Amino acid sequence: MKLQVSKKYANMKPSATREILKATSDPSVIAFAGGSPAVEAFPCEEVKKITAEILEENTVSALVYGVSEGYEPLRETVKAWLKRRNNIGTDDDVVIITAGGTQVMDIATRVLCSEGDTVICEEPSFIGSLNAFRSHGCNLVGVPIDSDGMNIEALEKAIKDNPDARFIYTIPNFQNPGGTTLSLEKRKAMYQLAKENGIAILEDDPYGNLRTEGEDVPAIKTLDEDGIVIYAGSFSKILAPGIRVAYAVVPSSIAGAFTIGKQVSDVHTGVLNQMIVERWFKEYDVDKHIDEIRKIYREKINLMCDMLDEHCPEIEYVRPQGGLFLWAKLPDYVNMLDYCKRLVDNKVAVVPGNAFIVDESKPCNYIRLNFSTPSNENIVKGVKIMAKVIKEYK
Ligand SMILES: Cc1ncc(COP(=O)(O)O)c(C=O)c1O
């Protein structure tokens, strides 16, 4: 007997990233396709020490059920840290701990959308979030991005054409995959448009702390006098992704519904993992750690960009000021999917850009490159292979 999946899931394709990532399980393949932070940035010794201490001192509390909103000391720590570091959150906002930032997108969609509702998002955008929206039967409307983030005229038109849209999804800093950062003027314009049209904003910011050049731009959440912005942050990129601890800063008007969404999803995030993050803050200087890992990323971004400039002048891209990704445009005479396949044959994996497009059938001549996962040696080797393969098309 063949089991039937629901209509919602029947229309969802496996992510192209995952398919290409399969190729990266071969250790001889150079992975420019991943999305993980650099392993050398993980505070391994600290996590080992903290975990041993927790299990020694708080064994039972780490093993019992916790509350759905999250481990209270961690919620308080995150709330105070966000306020001090980025001026994010008001007394009215509620911090809820989640199992990864991805879960914020899932719960926010459950809470705000009914089947068939519209979500407006950047195009291209993070495939994990697009799939979360699709899994709830949402209709996605993509808005193109410029070098300073979402195109506001196109956003205005998307709202006009879809007045019942439920929320605007944006990745304001070092967008995945675009690498762009939304300018302050555009953040203000987006907020104003959302407010005037009664639409929420889902601000997904896993990369804001990974700035390697330039000045931080205030979060859209800092403009939120009207309680319309849900802010999502994560410890995946500054601590370690396997810990699966992230957070949502949620306006109080929907905090109750959001907590129910969390209960339905997984009851609560693992208590031990939440305790590890809370103790990490207590025993170490997290801001200093962030400054240190930024140095690792600065070196890797510069290396990949310098290599591309030297060996692949036919590839266009905007040098990112942080984050983990570079969005690279191939010349018109190169077929993007064919190039990705030839690269895998030559032991380099990149992500085909169409994976991040709302309508995957639209033409797309971009690829996404990740510079955090490969070693510096493999960045050099991999870009040289990219250059060799692209020359085959001439
Ligand atoms: C834009 C964006 N949002 C959310 C996430 C999810 O991260 P996590 O679930 O590990 O917190 C990612 C991960 O790559 C991402 O790129």
C-alpha cells in the first residue's frame, strides 16, 4: 500500500539544498553549499565545561519537563541582552525560547495565517522559511531585492495587489541568500507600509551579530511602537547550530497564541540546552566571543571574494558585509543548473539559485556560495575549480 501525504505536503518539493548537500557527505567534495557556521567558531571547551557543571549540580532540573515559553532565567537573560546590545524589545514584548529560528517561522505562520493566506517575502529568500510558509498552505508573493534590501516600490505594489496579506517576511541583515542588508530608510518605509495596511512583519535576524564591516543598522523591531513586529534571533550562528536554541520577541497581543503554537509543536525546547546557553552568558563574555568569531568570518569572506576577483572575473557579486553567504551571478552564456552539476562532478558543491526563488520555474542565473564551512585551503582550491569549469563554456 502506498501512503498518501496531505495536499499541502504533496506540492512541496524536497529542498534543492538538501539534495546538493547529499553530495557534500562525500568528504572529498568541497562544500560551498552548506549553511553552518565555521566549526572553529564553536566555543567547544566552554560548552563541555558548562554541560558537565549543569549535569553535576542540576541533574534533575535539567531532565524534567520545562515550561513552553522557555527556561525562565534564559528568557530574562536574553531579554536584558537584546535590550542592552540592540535596544530590541519593550516591556510589552514577550521573549519565547524556541528550538531554532526555523521554529519561529513555523509558529508565527500557524498563529497569524489560515490556509490560503498570503505572505509577502523577499525574492530570493531562505528556503527553510519558504517551506515553513508553504507547509501551512500559504500563498507566497516574492518582492525583488536591491543592493540595499527589499525594493520598496515593489513591496508597495505587492501590498496593493494583496491587501489581505498577513505578514511581510524579511531577513534584514546579510540576507540569505542575497547577502544584502536592508537600509534604515527602507526599514522605516517597510514598517510604515505594514502599519498603514494592518500587516505584521516577521523580522528574521540570525546573522545580525556576524557583521564584519560597516555599522550596525537598528532592527525594525526597534521601531515597533504598534506591536506589529515579531523578531526572531538564534544562537545557531553565534554559539552552535546543534544546540537548537533560538528566541522570538513577540508582541504581547499574540504571546498567548504563540505559546500554544509552541506547545503544539514540541511542548518546550530541551531544558539542558537552554541551561547551557544561560550559563554561557553567566560564565563567559558573549559579546567578546562575538567579536572574536567576527574575525574568523572577516578572513573567510575576504579570502573567498579575493579569490573570485582574481580567478572568476566573469562572476558578479556584491561583497557581503557579514553573514555566511555570497550571492553570485553567472554570465548569460553559462547555464546555471548545468554549471552546478559540472561543479559537483569536479567535487565542488554550490546551491543553485532557483532553490531560493518563490516560483522555482522562473529563470535564475545565480548560485549561493557559503564561505564559513570550508577551510581556507578549500576556499582557495574550490574557487580555482569554479574558474576552471566556467572557462569550459567559452
Ligand atoms: C534566514 C535564516 N533564518 C533562520 C535560519 C534557521 O536557523 P536555526 O533554525 O538554526 O536557528 C537560517 C539558517 O540557516 C537562516 O538562514
